[in-house]
Amino acid sequence: MLRFRRPNWLNIALAVLPAVVLGILVSFLAVPSGSSEFAGRYTTLLLAAGAVVCIYALTLVIIVLRSMRRAKELAGDRDVLKRRNRTLDGHVRALESEVELLTAMREVSRITSDEVRFEKLAASVLQVVRDLTDAKEITLFLVDPGTKKLIPRATHDGEKARVAGRLSGVRMDADEAQRALDHLSILRTVENDLLDVLVPLAADQQPIGVLHIAVELSGDPDEKADRADTIEFILRDISRHVGLAIKMAALHARAVQDGATGLYNKEHFLTTLAESVADARRDHAALSLIMLDIDHFKVINDTFGHPAGDEVLVQLSKTLTASLRRTDTAYRYGGEEISILVPGAGLGIAANLAERLRVKVESKKFRAAGAQAIDVTISLGVAELTDRMDNPMDLVAAADAALYRAKKGGRNQVRSAE
């Protein structure tokens, strides 16, 4: 629907005045130039024209002044609208941040309920935090139960996550992270447009670690300050969920791990073995098992003492786990016997892995208390899941039989199941 503005007196004057001048001019031209009436009308015309010009000029001045005032009013309205728009944009960004935060919290809760293994849970949680903050680097420090000091356990470099017993190459210093944990407060610094935030993690009011986030800032100073405040707000809220997730994983780890070696225990091996066999049969995928034993372990205990034997077992466990693929898992099956599940690998691939483990252990110098060097070798048996195996323990029996032949054959060697 079209809308017409109501004309005001200025518009009427501008429209009428030219018509008045034209009418006077026409009436003047209608009178003969030689008559006395012509002179009178000539004078009248000059006076009328002067008056019209003055009125017209005055009208134009008034219009210009009113236009300038209106332009100033419109500029003020524009500034008000800009401020309102910035305020609305801020509200929209805040709502979007809250939605993203709630989504991230829900995702962390889902991960906690679906996954209890620390390695996968930590990697998934760091990915959620990275997606939420667009962080350049994230590091998870956890309190070591033995030393009570913080150690870096997981990190995300913006591309992928790394999880290990102790990580190296992280940018944030553990002592600096310890300050945040000691004061149970968020610490943040900005240097060269890089925001570093240290967030203490707790579960059930018990400090368990520190989360470090590094985020690149951009924009003007106000935008950088707003971004830093938003990051801190997000981390303050999500840290509670992260802390509970990490504690759940830690409780599960203590339940399924061997206390001496850090490997998974036999009970967890039997559970995982059954699940892995079921998955392999369902997906028609390969699954292999390596069983290994320390050669002459009784001699090591008798010669160097049982504490030295325990230390050898611990060092061997670390050497093995550091050499496995991400999908492989190692378990303390009993005594000095260790089992390794190798999903997705046939007999040949698993045998090659076993040989690499054998060579690595043979070339390593194990040291016990008193800096004594101990030569250690291992014997390994490898078996692959076949259609003839009726239950998971048949795979264990096949790998055990291969291990027995390796030990009878002279030890320090790999044998595959027949």
C-alpha cells in the first residue's frame, strides 16, 4: 500500500510562488507599454518580484535548515540503531554460546556413559573442548597418585589428540599448571594475541587435574577482551563435566588395571576378548592374540631379588605398550605372562608385530635398583581366530600352545599357531 506525505506550508509556498510571478508577468504584458497604467504596473511588478524572490529565498533557507536538522536527527537515530544492533548481536552471540555450551555438556555426558577407557574418553573430551573453543592447543594435566604432582596425560594440537602415561613436548609447564590447582582458581594470560587459560578440574570437591587451553585472539582490543571473557565463562562451566568424566575413567581404570604393571588385568582381558571375538565374527574381520612370557624370570628373581624382578616387569610393560598400535591392548594374564589383543590383524601381521617386540626387548637394557643392568628376553606365541574355534578361550589355548613351543624350542623366539 502506497503512503503519501501530507504537504506542509513550505511545499505549498514553493509551488504557488512561481505561479504568482507568472500571473503578474502575464497581466503586465497584457497592458500597452505606452500607457500610464503600464508604468504603474511596472512598479508593482518590480515590487512583487522582489517580494517573491525574498520569500522564495527565505523559504529555501528554511528548507535547508530544516533538512540539516532532520539529517542530524536521522544521524542520531542511525547511531541509536547501531548501538541497538550491537547489543542484539551481543545477545545473539551469547545465546549461541550458551547453546554450544549446552550441546558440548550433553556430548561430554554422552561420551562418559558410552566410553570408560581413559584413552578414548580423554581424546573424545578434548575434541569436544577444541570444537567449542577453537583452541590452538589443549593439554590435560592429571594428579599422579604416587607423587601427587601434575603430569601431562593428553593433548590436542588442533589436528588430533595424543594420550599417554606421560606426554612430552607440551608447551605449558606443569609447575605453572600446579599454581591453578593449588589456588583452585582459573588463571589466564595474554601474550602476542595468544590467550592461555588454566582451569582446575575437580570431582566431588576433590582436585584431580588442570585443563590448559591456548586460543588465538583477533580483532580490536574490546573484541579480544570479550572473546577472552567468553572462553573463561565456557571453560568454567564445562570444567565440572570434564572433571566428572575424567574421574569416571580413572575409577574404571583402577578397576580394570593391574596395580603393579599398569596393564589391564586378566578379568578385563577375558571380558574384552569375548567382545572382540563377537565383533570379529559379526564384521567378518581378523583378530589375533599374542601370548608372551619372560624367559627365565625365576632366575632374575633369584639373582637380583624380587623387587628387581617386579621392576623388570614394570619396564617391560611400558616397553610393550609404547610399541603397540593404537587399537592394540595389553593385559597381565598372570605372573610374568602377558597377552596382547591385535584386532583387525591376521596371523602374518600379528607375527611380525611379535617379532618386533621380541627384538626391542632383547636390545633394551633393563635396570633395577642400584643401577644393575639386566638382560631380558621374551618368548611369544601367536594365534588367529578361525572358524573352527567354538569359543574365545580356544584362541587363548592356540596362542598358549604356540608360546609353549617357543619356550621348548629354545626361548627368545616367536612361534605361530599351527
